[in-house]
Amino acid sequence: MLEKLQKIVEDTLGVTDLDITPDTHIINDLNADSLDVVELIMAIEESFDVSIDDSEAEKMETVGDLINHLQNLQ
């Protein structure tokens, strides 16, 4: 799952020079703004065929948070 998320983050945010780990902070480490986060969540929803509530998305700060949430949805 991490590898798939890494690819989505790289494709959506254009980040290729960072080692994306579960501890990677979406805003601080990836320099994502609010629009980037929305686009990232939409790409994740499409790739994993899930729906993430806006209130839940706001709580996710790291790639690990995304992984945990996706695992709970499956």
C-alpha cells in the first residue's frame, strides 16, 4: 500500500526528490497547499475506489495517517 501511495503522491504533487515514508508530513515535508491536499485525496479515492469524508481528510497529516485510514476502510 505504501508503494501505491508513494506513486500517487509523486504523480499528484510532482514530488520525486523525497523519500516518502509513513512519517512524511503532507503539508510540511511535501509543501502541499490546501488545493494540493484536495487533489491528493481525490486521486487516492479514485485509485483505491473509496470515499474519504472531508472531516476525516482534515485529520490526516502524514502518509501514515492515510495508510491507516485506508486500511480501516477495507
